[in-house]
Amino acid sequence: MTTWTAGRLRDLAAQIRRDVLEMSHRAQTAHLGSSLSCVELIAAAYGGGLCLDPTRRQHADRDRLIFSKGHAATTLYAALARCGFFPISWLQEYAQPGSPLSEHPHRGVPGVEAATGSLGHGLSLGLGMALAARIRGWKNRVAVILSDGECNEGSTWEAALFAPAQRLGSLLAVIDYNKWQATGRSNEITALAPLADKWRAFGWQAEECDGHDVAAVRDRMLAVEPGLIGPPTVLIAHTVKGRGVSFMEDDNNWHYRSPNDEELAAALNELSILSTEPR
Amino acid sequence: MRNAFADEITSLAETDERIVLLSGDIGNRLFNTFRDRWPQRFYNIGVAEANLIGAAAGLAVCGLHPVTYTIAAFAVYRCFEQIRVDLAAQHLPVVVVGTGAGLAYSANGPTHHSCEDLAILRTLPGLTLLSPCDAVELRLALRYALTVSGPVYLRIGKKGEPIVHDSQPPRDITRPIQLRSGERILVLATGVMVAAALEAADQLRADGRAIEVVSLPVIKPFPSDWLHQRAGGFETVVTVEEHGVIGGLGGAVAELVSEWSAPRPRVLRLGTSDLYVHEAGEQAHLRQHYHLDVASIVERLQTAWLEAENTP
């Protein structure tokens, strides 16, 4: 598989961002800010950070991505559609009656590995899959994308305690650390910071990065060694909620709001200006 | 029953390499044979029930057949959402074993009792509920559970339960098993209460009152057709379980019978009442407290018999 250039990765991210805005506008569903903060994390995974190939999606030993912050499903759906897991036209039907693309993902959607939506489930599912790979002798990687809000959940920390004990080195947790949860600052509601130190203390190899540097995130995902027996890795991805649209960035009103016609036009206009800027 | 479980799962793992056993930090030495034989297929997840169920779901997605094992009260209530979202809603083949169900952990108090598990789990679509009465039914139930394509809750006792099926072991664990034939009263019992119900019925039989006794090792999917065909000929159906009278076997039977056209049998539910018990004592003592000891059951059956006789 040829490595994507940084430009191609950014193009995928820009396309996902446009799709996400349009889906949120059309369906008037919540969690737009959360969807925009993890665009580069998803783009990095589908742009070669993991081996997520629609032609291999039935292969038992494929890499697996668990999208634990299921409320940001539009980002996942856009990536799956743009990478050929299902027709792009499905995005038009997102959250419409009878559509498989409901507001939270489930395994009936091609490419979705686990149903998520209730927070704090993904890391346990992921470590189960990494354990299964070890039992079955598969050489693959399992990545779990979590929100910082999910680090409120006790079950996340149950999984965080167990994975290093089994030395599940092929497991990668990526935390979309946008510093907000539904109703407030994530570092004020719970004592989340220092987040990387917490994971380190639990036995993880913790690294921090700019979660909007899609190439850097992709490279970190690629560095996870399939089948490795060693400490699992957590990538604390510093992100901005509502990233990419000036009037949505770091404004938690967009956790529940969705854009009206004028706001959508303004947002798409900003994105098109951005995408034509020289890199 | 737990020794029979350990023995049977070890024997089944010999031929079914998909079996992975996950314990919630209980069963000290119970699974040593299993663990020594298949170290890659036994994991003590720790005192972390949400992770126990979530990890099992991840294993099941990858084609393995996990069996989780911990005390019933911890296997169900704390991680109900994991059972609901990860197992039931995704219809994954995971066997959740709840050991020491009902009042088995008697002196440990209500934290360790489990008289609400069937009630809450019965609400989950696609979850199979099995409640074997002795080691014989347990072995069959476990074998059956591993053939089910979706999640199964296997509700078992602890240790030293009397063997009910000493002469003629049942063949099909998914169907009710008739233990005594009789008239007027049909006793439907499940789990560890089958032995007590049988003993009570036999005392009445000695007085010339032949009561029918059936063991129900499967609570869901409930054999409703069988109940409709069989119970119609009785004046009274008595359910007996070491579980609350709300929502368990008795609840299931009452729900079904209430939808039948008259004439229909009266349903009497024997189980734990809608109160926690905060006193020390062995299982026998707690059964007395909840009127689930053999003498209390005899009394309830005698009264029911007389009332049935006097009903025009």
C-alpha cells in the first residue's frame, strides 16, 4: 500500500469535515462539535494509519478501529463512505427514517466494528479484540478512539488497568482531548489533568500530539507494532472542539446545536478558502 | 454446582477451541486445571465486571466463545449496561455465568444475594436465560449454552446442591422436565428450589395428594406453548424459585397466563418477597425467612390444594 502524502490526508480530512457539516445541517442532529474535533484522528486511521481496507473488511485478522465516542458518528460515516465501505449517497440519508446510519453507529453498517454510543465501552471491547488476536495468532492492531468525557467512566479505567497487565502492545487508545464534555470543561468537571501522567501511571506508553496534524497522527498509528507484547500505547491528541469553523471552534454550544442554512454556507465557505490555501 | 461447572467447561474446552474462560477474580483454584492446560484461554480480568463483559464482547466479535464467571450479584447488576449494549444489542455469543445465585451467599447479606437477576435480564431482547437445578442439568445447560448464537445467562448455585436427576437424566434442557405427574396443582420450579419443591410435593403425595412437579431449566425463551397446553388441565399453577416474586419465573408465568381466555388456572408465586433481609444465617435460615423452606412450601401447597378442591 502506498503511503498517502500529507496533502492527500488533509484533503480527506477536509472532505470529511464538509460531509459532517452537511449531515449535521440536513439531519439537525447533535454533537457537531465532537465530530469536528476528531476529523483528523479518523482521517489518519483511514488514510493508512491502520490497515482499514473495504476489500478486507471480512478478513478475520484485519486491523480494527473501535469508535468509542459513538456520538460523533458522522465523522466515522463520512470516512467510511469516502474510503469505499458503502456508497457516498448513504450520507444523504443519515438519521433519516429507515437509514442504517443512525445517530450512533452499530455493526450493521459496513466497516463499523462495534456498536457504541454509551460512553466507556470501547476500550474494553478493543482489549478483548487485541486479546483475541493474540489467542488466534493474528498480527494486527486494534485502535480505540475515545473522547475525554469518556475518561469520566470507571469502565474506561478498568480497561486501562487490565491492558498493560496483559502487555497488549498492539492496542492503541487515541483520546480526542478537546477539553470539553457535554456541559462543561472536562478538566473542571473531573480532575482529568494531567491526563498523560495518569495513563503512564497505569502502565501505558503515553504520548501527546497535535490531534489536527493528520500526518503526525497517521505516523504514530503506523508505529504501533502488530502482535507486540509490551505496554499498550495511548495517544493524547490535543484537539479543538468544533475545529475548522471559526465560529464553532472551542464553543461548546455546538455540542448540541446544528447549523442553519446561513451558518452552513458560512462554514463551508471557510473550509473552501482553507483548502485552496497553499500548503 | 460450581465444581461441576469447572469440570464441564474444562472438558468442553478440549474439543471446542473457541472457548475462552474469563473470571472476575473468584473461583480460587477452581480453574487451575483449565488454566494450566490452556493458559492462553484463561484470564482473570480482576474485580472489574464492566471490563469483564466488555472484553468478552471483544473476544466474541473475533469469533471466540467467551464464558465469564463471577458471583451472580456482581455479574448482573453492576454491568447490566454492558450485558445490554455489548452482548444483547449486538447479539454476541457470550455465556455469562452467575454463580451463587439466589440466597446461596446467605450470610454475606444482600450485597451478595441475587434475587433480581432473572427479573432484569428477562427484559433484554435475545438473551437466553438458563437456570439448572443440579449438576446434571448444569452440565447439559452449559453444553447447550455454547451452541446458542447469542448471549446466554447461566444462573447457577454454589456447592452441595442435592442431585435431582439421579435416575433418568433429562435429554433436552430447553424443555420443561416433568419430575412427578399429578392433578389439581402444577408446580413449576427452577434452579436450586426444584429439590425443595419436589420434597414438599412428595410429602403431600404421601397424604394422597398427587401434585405435578416440573423443573424449568430455561426461563427465556419461555416455553409458552408448552405451558398453554400443559397448565390448562390444572386448577392452580405454583411457581417456586429462589428469586423475587417480581419478574422471575413467577412473573413470567403470571404474564402469560393473564393473557389466556378463561377458564385459566390460578397462579401462585413462591419466591423471595419485596424486602431485603439484613440478618445473618445460612441459606436454610433465609429460606425460612422468605417461607421457601420445605415446611412452608408444604403448607402453601396444602392450602392451595384445599382451595382448589373447594372451587366450584
